[in-house]
Amino acid sequence: MNESLNIGLAFVAGVVSFVSPCILPLIPAYLSLMGGTTLDNLQRSRAQRWAAVVNTSFFIVGFTVVFVVLGVVFSSTFGLLGRAVEIVNVVAGILVVLLGINFIFDFIGFLNLERRFQLKGKPTSKIGSIVFGMAFGAGWTPCIGPILGSILFLAGSEASVVKGTILLLIYSIGLGVPFLLTGFFLTPALKQMARLKRHLGAIKIGSGLFLVFIGVLILLGELKGFNAFAFGVARQLDGWGQANPSAARIIPAILFALIALLITFGFLRRVRRPDSSRASEEVRVPRPRRAVFALPPLRTAFFLVFAVLAVLSLIGVLQVPHLLAVWLNFQGI
């Protein structure tokens, strides 16, 4: 199977684990534990929030160690099977497909048994955070278990300890990066998480379908025709960019600019100016409302990124068709 595709699947699986119905609602509690204080204090105090972020990074190290060790075990075990690995891949693919279907319909009862270590006290030290992360990684809760299991089977199908280790490391990064971003941008992240909670049912179905997709890939062993398709699209993109240099600059610039504008959409707020008059409250006249631009920090960062990309593309510094062609050629290696 294409190695770069596997890496992408592993990263997406980590992100999917983060937003899974068992993990997402617990993120505020995890951050509070990492900071050793309440969530309100983390939102008010930058110093306490930074301490929580530092401890969260060691928490990520903890579960990464567990996942990587599991990847080594699975990869080395599959590697010892030699020629029988193709048969094992078929069995593993079928199992992952079943895990995906069960993720949606929840018909395999014993998979709902939680196996989490319980820690007493708050892991406010770096060592404590690592231990807490290892306990989290060893827990295999009902939600993260099937997703992690699918990546372990994917690592095993590589029949290479190095490749399996890399896949579980990428999976850990996919799971850990949202933890860190939530800590850095706590207030806006909590608002977005509250919105996501309304769609946990849809997320569960999507996660299950994602697992089924991974299972099919393991079952097939490779994506037939993927390389040829990737190379063909790369040639066409590169040729079009060289034949139409102006369009190759303007079209991506417009797309980046539209994305930047869409990011800001809906954040114009009507707010009331403070009333500083000394008139009595009985006769106080409300001040007129005026529009202000109130963009949260995370959206501001994304807006700036896409705005810069639009400018770089327009002036020709960023050659998007050529970069896409290079990436597609890399996928076809």
C-alpha cells in the first residue's frame, strides 16, 4: 500500500480519535487535570494555561510511548509470519471492517468494556503527566479502541518495524496536536467543542465509515491504479501551469482569498457602545449600536494564513499547480 497514504490515514485516525464521542466531552477535564486547577482559572490565567499546555505535551509523550510500543509489537509479529502475511492482511482487513460497523451500530458488547487505569490526584508534574498519558494510552476506551486497533492492523500489514513505528507515531501526533491547540486557544476551542457535541452522532457514523475504509485498504493490500492516476493528474497540472502562467497564479489566489473571506463570515457583531453618561438610570437613553469586527484568535490565524497564501500566489512566489504536481508524484512513489 502507498506509504504516504498510510501516513495520511494514520494522522486522520488520530484526529478522529480526538473528536470521538468518548474523548471529546472529556477534553476540558483532561486539561483541567493537566493544569491542576479549574477550567475557569485556566481561561483567566495565561500562566496557568501555559503550565497546562506544558504538562499536556508530556501527557502526549506518555500515550505516544504506549502506542509506539504497540506498533512495534504488531509490526514485528506480522513480520515473523513471512508469506502468511497476505492471509493475515485479509483477516485483519475483515476485522477492521467489523470494528467500523460496530462503531456505528454497537452490536459487539464486550468491546464496550473500558480498561482504564485510575490515577489518584492531579498529575501536575511532568513525570505525573507522562504516567497519566501512558495510562490513557493503555486504557483502550470503547471509542478509541477500534480506531487505534485499525491503525495497529495497518502497521502490522506493513510487516516492517520501522514503518509500523512511524505509523503509530503519526497517529499519536494526530491525536496530540488537537490537545495542544485546545490548550493554546482554550476559550474559542471550548466554543467549537460545544458545537461539535451537537453532531456527535454524525461524527460516530463518519468515524465508523472511516474505519471500514481503512479495513478495505488493508484487505486489498494496495490501491490498484492509484499510482497511475496520481502521475497522470500531476502531468496535467504541471503542463497546464506552464501553458497558462497567469491563470495558474490568479485562480489559486482567488480561491485562497475566498477561503479567507469565508473564515471571517459571520463574525461581524452588533455591539452597544458603553454608556458613560451620568444621567439617571430612569432617563438613560441607550447608545446606538455599531458594527465591529470580532474575529476569534484561531480564526484570525487561519485568515492570515490564507490571505498570505493568496498574495504569494498572485505575485508568483507560490506556484500552486507545480506544488500539487510534486505532491501527487510523491504519492505515487
